[in-house]
Amino acid sequence: MSDWHLYLIRDRDQRLYTGISRDVERRLVMHQNGTGARALRGRGPLTLVWRSAVISHREALRLEYAIKQWPKARKEALIRGEVGLPELA
């Protein structure tokens, strides 16, 4: 089993950021401190709202890309557990 994770963070404007990491807690701290993704700088407070372990770095990258293409409503459904992760071919 890999130690890669896919995660979603909500910012103060209720926007959702999708990312991958081996250490989600450390990455969240980086985002909160402004040393993570540029898209989240100055957008706090930030809240980790969803995470899932994935099989490999490659799968994490592919799932991250796929989820970033989703509309916000589908991401919200993922957070609520109403939809699952996409199937990768």
C-alpha cells in the first residue's frame, strides 16, 4: 500500500482546492503558513474537508487531475460521500 493521499481543502470563500501529498497534515500546515500552493496563499482560514489514501503516486496524480475537472457540486458530493472516486482506465 502506498502512502500517497488525495485531499480537498476549503478556503474562507468556500472554494475547494485539490491536492496530493504523502503527509497531508504537514502539507495543510504549509498551505496555512503560505508556503504551500500559490492558489491558497492569503485565502485562510483553510480547512481539510476530505482525504483518501491512493495506491500510488501515479494514481494520485491522475485522480487529482480528474477531480480538478469536476464542477464544485460534484466535489461537494464527494465530500458528503454521495459519489466515489472516478474509475481510472
